Amino acid sequence: MRHWKRLAASLLFTVSALSVHAQDATANGAGLNEAAVPATLRKAVDDVIRPGYRAMHDSASKLTVAMKALCADPTAATLASAQSAFGDTVKSWSRIEIVDTGPIIDKNRFEHILFYPDRKGVGLKQVQALIAKADEKDATVEAVAGKSVALMSMTALEYVLYGTGSDVLASQKQGFRCRYGAAVAGNIENTAKEIADEWDAPDGVQKSWKYPGKSSDDFMDNKEAVTALLGILVHGAANVRDQRLESFYKGDPASARPKMAIYWRSANTWTSFTGNVEGLKALWEKADMASLLPADKRDAAAKIDRLLNELAATAPTINPDIEKALGDDAERAKLDKLLAVSRDLTTAFSDEYGGAIGLSAGFSFADGD
């Protein structure tokens, strides 16, 4: 899985690892507006992160209910409801997925919710084998929680709902495939609740993030805390570029791999992409990250606003059938635009914004995959 998540977890966002841009900004007297930091940290935690995880838990709870209803009363309507609830959960998860540090990385929770990419198809084969075996003991939340991450995440549930053989869900009452899917949903719900509860605990991680210093378990000072937020933006933008686009398309249609696109079976690729971008926008805007810029560097914020808005406006207009999108000149032009803009966004966050506030994410993307 992505190595940079482990780096983020260890907070290898070192202030000393300044980029050339950051060094230039510091030399010119520009730098972090420290007076704005306390409000930004509070808004990031209370207005973005905590509500994001609560929304994810709420969606996952509704998904579990919808899956159980499908198993009890299998019809085209209940299947459609379960698939709709899955799409809503993709959306909620994608919005908070960008927060790649904190409780989400403890106990492999991230992978419990999303196992992706599955480059060699090992996870898919595990899911297919489990469904084919149909062992009753595998159809409980407790059983799923003890299995490999490939068997308990959103991608496993997507295959249950949309993969080969999923047509039985609309007619087979309390069938194994459906009950296994309900167990996966239940495990995702439980994982989401654990994360939300940890962030909501008054004396836990939220306090540690909002009040850097000696009493914090995470940050020694304001600069470390802001660098962590910068890391979320930089890594989130890089993930949009690398894992949501370049995983299946890098600009050459001849070498495109549409079935490597995330959630391609359920046509939720752009739901995921847009959710990721909305998550970046929420942190950037609601936490007022632009307020950390010195007055003479506000142009960096205007550029980031423009790039985020371009991504958010373009992605939902692309055909959700990835193969058809790749085969259409007009749709492929939109994909090319997303590639260019997402690359610009990563640089805008890391070099232009990070440089302007005198910080760097301290991360080498060569370490990612």
C-alpha cells in the first residue's frame, strides 16, 4: 500500500526540510502568519475533520441497514437502495479520505475501509474465492473483522454489489453473498465509529491537534501542526493525481487500463475523485488555510482556489463508464485537463503555498507508489 501514509503517520513533515521556494520566501522576510494558526487548527479539527468522520460513520450505518434490508427482502428496489447507499458511502468516505494521519492509520484502519490499489488482483481473487466457498462462518461482522483487509473494505463490498454473480442479490433471500456484504458493511461501520469516537473525545487527539506544545502528543509547536495540515493538502492532491487518475490513464489512450480505475464496477470513479477534491476544498476553505499566508503572498491562494474549482467542476461531467470515456475524444480531453490541473495543484500546495509560508511537507514523492 501507499508508503507515504506511513510517513505521514510518523509525521515526517519536517520543517527543516525546506524547499528552495521556502528558503527564498524566508530569506525575503515572508513566512507563516503565526497569529492565524490557532484559529486554523481549531477550524481544521472542529469544522472539517470531526464532521467528516461523523458523516462517514452515518453513511456507513445507513449502508449496513440497506444491506440487511436487501438480504431480508431481495428485490430490484432493495438492491437499488443498497447500491445507492454504497455510492453515498463512497462520497462521504472520499471527502475525509484525504486525512492520512491520526487515528485512521492506527490498526490499519485506512485499509479496513479502502483496500486499493489491488494491482495484481490478489484481493479480488480472495473475495471471489470466499463468495464461491460460501462458508457460513464467514458471514458475520466478527469473522470479517479477522480477515485480510482485501476481504473487509469498500472494494470487497463493491464486488458483492456489482461484480460477477451479483444478480442473485435481487432474488436470493438471506443468501450468503448478501450476508457477507452486510457483514463487510457492518465492519466498515464499526471502523468508522472507532475513528469518529477518537476524534470526538475531548481530551484525545482533537485536543492534541488544536493545542500544540508540551501537552500535545502530536506537535511540538505551531509550525509542526501547520506542516501536518500542509502535508494533508500536498499528499491529498498527489493522491488525486496518482491514485485516481494515473492509476489507469497517464495521457496515452493506448496504454490506458480502465479496470484499474477505482470503483469502476459501480461507476463511482468520479464520485470518489470529486469527493477527494471536495475534501481538499473543505480543509483549504473551512480551515482558512489562506489566512496563514503573509499579506504579499495571497496570489498563491487565488491560484489554488482556481485549480480546486476546475477539478470540482470538470470531474462530474465525465462519463462514469471509464472505457467509454477513454474511447471518446471529448471525454478524453477532460481527462487530460484533470491530469494537468491535478499536477499543477500538487505543486501549488507544496512549492507555492508551502514556500510562501516558509514550510515544506518534507516528503519525497519518490517514496510513494
